[in-house]
Amino acid sequence: MEIAYITADDPESPFSWSGISYYMFRALKDQGLGVTHVGKSLRNGRSCLPRSFQRILNSLVPLSPLTDMIAAADRSAALLEKELRVKSYDAIFTPVSSREIALLNTNLPIVYLSDATPGLLANY
């Protein structure tokens, strides 16, 4: 079974997103699945900076309005769809990447993992 592992983080690094992406990526591979990182095209220059610099940059640039988030989701979907065409996959596994897959047009089943629960999202 071939899995497209979608994340903008580096799943080969135990330091990406507290290591969770790395350990999930490795666990899937350890099960004997063919796992390929899809999402390298989503990286921007900021993701390569240390977190302290990212926080400074984020404080200087105001949060994007909803329309910018939708545009970012649309750009992410276009980039991912291009990456997904390179190889044949049976399914998509994607941890904590709702924006990245929100507008993704695919016939593949998507396994989405998030740390948000309905209780946390209620009245948000």
C-alpha cells in the first residue's frame, strides 16, 4: 500500500512539530507501508528559520483575514495536487493540516489526524 504523507513540516526530522510528524511517519513505514512525503512544495522561507525568529516575524505581520486563509488553502491544494500526480497512491495520511487539505480535490481516501476535539471547537 502506498501512502501519501501530507505535511508542510519535515517528517524526517524529530524536531518538526515536537517530533509528532516524525514519529507518525516512521510508525507508518515500520508497518511495511510505502510512505512518501508530499508537501515539500508547501514550505516557505519562514519554516527554515528558528522558532524564535518565526515568532518575531509573526508579531510584525498581522494575522491574515479569512479571505487570505481561503486563498492559502487554494494555493496549498494546487501545489499538493501537482505533487500527488507524480506517483500513484492508495491513500493520504495527514496530521494537523486542515488548511492544506481543505480544498484538495482528490478521489483518494484521506486519513486526517488532529489534536482538536469537538469540545475544544464548540463556541470557538
